Amino acid sequence: MSKNKQKLIDKYPPSASCSCEICLNYCKRPGWWTIDEANRAINAGYANRMMLEMAPDMSFGVLSPAFKGCEVNFALQIHASKGCNFLKDDRCELYHTGNIPLECRYCHHDRRGLGKICHLDLEKDWNKPQGQLIVVKWSKLTGFSENQVFRTMEAFRAYF
């Protein structure tokens, strides 16, 4: 198997556990799951603690742990400073559950700069039909679509 076709979980192995200032800063920005990991997290009951991050061109979305206050919503910059909703007392609630995102497991102070490569590979993975089917599954399960229609209607009414 070529390096490009290598499974993401093999290509980006877990780093050593660390709670230094650099690694904790990584934890404040939610990392991305692989498609399979996101599906397992949904099945484990974490769907209501996820958010949808959209590609800049709006062509596809990625599910990730939500910013605090941004659960079952689009990833809104206004909530970014609040950090990941799974980070409690400088510890990740997902750490021992088997549901920690690949990007979170991989990023580490010893791997400075390598997280960008991991992130781009995850982005490519999500930009496929299988990734978008998981987004649709999550959207239906959480009522995300209906909530967005309601929010849009309310904003429209408030404007006019």
C-alpha cells in the first residue's frame, strides 16, 4: 500500500499523552474525527455535542466536537474562543472512551507543524460521498436541518 493510500489511523499514530501549554492549546480547538470515528461517536451518543464545519466554498462539511455553546450548529467563529466542549478542567472527556478524534490523538508539541498535513488529509477524506452521508445522518438524528430552517425563518421575520 502506498503512503498516499495508507489508512489515516496508520499514517497518523497517537502521540504520547501530554498536558503542557502547547498541547492544551491544541485541545482548545476541536480536532477532526475520521469519517468512521465520527460515525462511532454518533452511535456512542455524542451527536448532540458535535458541530458542522463547512469548507470555505461550502462544497462539503466536516463533523467535529463542538465549541462550547455551538453544539448542533455550524462552527461559528463567535464561539471559537470558548474552546472544545469536551475539554473540562484541562482534560478531554473523550480521552478514555475510544472516541477521541484522530487529529486530537496525533497533534503534540513534538509534532509541531505536522498537524496541518493531518488536517488536510482528513479534509480530503470528508470531501467524499461517504463523509457527506455521515453529515446527513447526524443532521437528521439531531434535527440540525430543521433547526437551521427555523433559524433562517426567524431571522427573515425579524428583518422584515
